[in-house]
Amino acid sequence: MLRSNCCISVPPYTAKKPSFHRLQNPISSSLSSGRITLHGGGGGGAVSSSSRLRDLVFVVNPQGANGRTAKEWKKLLPYLQTRLGKDCNIKESLTSGPSHAIDITREAIRDGADAVIAVGGDGTLHEVVNGFFWEGKPVSSLNGEASHSAALGLIPLGTGSDFARTFGWKNDPCEAVERIAKGIRSSVDVGVIDHKGSNLHYFINVADVHLSAKAGFYASKYKKFGNLCYVIGALQAFMGHHNRDMRIKVNGGEWEIYPQVTALCVGNAKYFGGGMKITPNAFPGNGNLEVVVLQDFKWYDFILKLHKLYNGTHLSVNNVNSRSVQSIEIEEISESGSIYVQSDGEHLGFLPRKFQVLPGAINMIS
């Protein structure tokens, strides 16, 4: 297990306890009295739980998609109550600011929730995923109940919702509720990012370095423009951009020199930036991360090859290469301290960093 971590400090586990609002209406469902079917790394087969009411905690970012998430969630609640059944306690918790979803998730898992469901975009999902861990360990392992493991769920209602695209999920809340009602779990991989002297940080979608990370940093300031924010962010990032020489170490091997790197992406899933299929061979269940490196790109290369980046055919382009890894360390040779790093659209600081996969780290409702 990695021992050091990234520049963003994960909020302490003793943060204020979030308030859960239990929805009282009795409801019906196709879920049969706490019965869940496990698939993937969990070993398959049906596992019967006790007849107790199952706790589903919905973590809602009311500010997501410029407030649209809150409106859609309010409209969804009656259907959610009708569909999910008398065997479930449906609890909602609204986030009040950055990192709040991390605290909510940790508290919910510690209190024995059966599933924590992110309602919003990739940013909300990113925080919920980080809430599944504490000091390098799964929060569920801190309960001392090896038989109980909370599942991760998603109702994609954000600006990008790029992680959902890998599974072919639409921004359709009713479709997401149907997945939750079926209760099928699949084990998914999680990436972990390590930086000397600071906390581990986790990602479930795509982490990236240099130009794309810088564009994501600027794009986050223009979310009110919807998916157009990614275009604005890219244009702003290109101003004053310079390709940089980097060195990487794959799976603990020898250092390799990569000259004139424009962007480097580490994919656990396929899409980022509002639908760009940047790591087309990635899948969050194969035990690997896909690394795609763009070298010596000019601004006009992005214009001419943008369609290839969106449809995932850019791996055949000159100066683009891809490889499958379990871990990768990345450093800038000149050590300027100005090379941006982000994961799942969240700014994490600057190089150097180490990225590593945790196979089957979370059970996800799929």
C-alpha cells in the first residue's frame, strides 16, 4: 500500500456529523426483502441478508449542473419512493460545499449503510468514492464487520457525467433508479494517487497531467456554461502553454524519458472532458489503468484531430501512445513545479505524482 499522498488533505474523519433526512413514505419495489445478487470480483451468486430494512443514503449536490441537480432530484423523489420499496430506508443528505460528500459517505458507511449513492456529476461521485477510504484503508474495514460492505451507486445528473458513459448509462434518473432497484453489484477498480508528504487521493474515472489538467482547472470556473465550459477551459489553458519533458516509471521498473509531453492521461474509465474518449481501452474492472500520452501537439493538432479524441480513434495518430499499467510514477525533468494534475475533474496540485490501481476496491450498483 502506498504510504504518502497528494497535496489535497482529505477532511478528518471526526468532521461534523452530516444530517440525514429519512423519507417516511412506505414504498414498493422489485427488491425482494434485502436480497442482492453479487457479480464480478465479489464471487457471484445470491446472498441473503437479514430481513431488516436496508439503508440507502443518497448524497445530493444541490449546486450541481448550475442547480439543475436539485430540481431534478426534487422531481425524482416521488418515483424513487414508489419504486424502491418498503424494505428500504431512503435517506438523503445534501452537500453544503467542497469535500462535504466525503464526510457524509464516511459517516454513512460507518453507520452501516447498505449503499451510498452519488446524485450529481463526476465531482460528486469523486468525493463519494474518496469517502469510501480513510488513511489508506476502506472505511468498511474499520467497522470490524468483514461480512458487511457498502455499495457505491450513481444517479448521473451533472454537467459531464463522464464516468457513466463508460457503462453506456444516460443522464436518465429513472433508469438509474431501476439499476438501484435491481441491486446488482459489480466490483470496480479504483485508482489511488500518491504524493510525498500528503494524503492518498482516490479516483474512479480519469486522472490527467499537464495541458488537459490545466484545461480542467479553468473549465471548473465556467460550469454555468454547461459543456461549453470544457471548450473555454481548453482555450484558456492553451495561452502560454509549453510542452514539457517528463520521466515516467511503470510498474516499479526503470525511469523512461518522454520528451515534449503535451498531456498524459491515466484512465480507469474511458471518458473525460464532457464526452472525450481519451482512454478508449480502459475499463474499471480489468485490474489495470490505461495511460495515454500526447507528445509535441500544437494548438492546430487539437483542432484537426478533435474528432478522433472524441470518438476514441486517436491512438493511431502520430505522437500518441498507449500502454496498460498497474502503477506509474511521473516527474517533470526540469522540476518547475507548474505541471497541473487533476483527477475526475478535481484539481490536485502539481507533479510529481504516483498513480496506482486498486483492483476490485469497491462494489458498485450496476
